[in-house]
Amino acid sequence: MKKKRNRSRPPEPLQERLKQIAVDAREKAAGLPPGDERDRLLETAVSTESAAAIDRWLSSPGLQSPK
């Protein structure tokens, strides 16, 4: 018997989820003293902001396929 795929969609678009992850990480980092945990949270914020920028670039209407 085949297993059915879960085809539910996330409630928010990817951009919104990435933005919320970055905001949450920065807020948590602001409340911590300098150290490894704070650095990890700031890295998370930067990487999710980068992912959001790449996603915006890839989904932009001006993007053309290579010739």
C-alpha cells in the first residue's frame, strides 16, 4: 500500500517565515551577554536574512535562464 504524501502548505510564505526567524534570533541575542550563544543567534539571523535575499532574487521577474 502506498503512503500518502502530506500536501499541506505552511500557513505563511517562505519570506515571512525567514523574516520571523531572523527577528526572533536578533531579539534573543539582544538579551544575552557576549558569548557563544549570542554569536550563534546572530549567525542564525544573518544566514536567514541571506536566504531571504536569495529567495527574492530567484523569484524576481527579471531573472532569466542561462542561454
